[in-house]
Amino acid sequence: MKELHVCIGSSCHLKGSYNVIQVFQKLIEEHALHEKVEVKAQFCMQRCEKGVSVSLDDEVHSLSSETAKGFFLNTLMPKL
């Protein structure tokens, strides 16, 4: 199972971490990936200045609600 860790610290929260989580949950539902992908909340990843921090396979990415879908489809899906 792949785990997506989304920062919910104060800076990422203000930058839209809740919206990023919503995008991921919607895509997991649409693609029936409940058994393959889990979204977990995590506090600060020390990348506050770049956007919402999302960790996948120990690699941290900076996303927004606008880039979350592309990340999910182009970065996560090929790893499943």
C-alpha cells in the first residue's frame, strides 16, 4: 500500500492542505484505490515556503489544490 503523507501544519493548512486531501480522497474514490492508497496527515515537513508538503516514498513534493490531481495521476498512479 502506498501512503501519501500530507502536511497539516499551520503554514500548509493556510496554503490549502485540506483541499489537497480532498482532491486525493476524491481520486482514490473515483479509481477504487482504497486498498492501494492511504492518505495520512503529518505535521511539519520543513518545506513551508514552497506550498503544501506531500510525502510519497520518502520524497517530499510541494503541491497546491490545482497541482494535486496531476501529481496523483502522473506521479503516484504509475507506482501502483
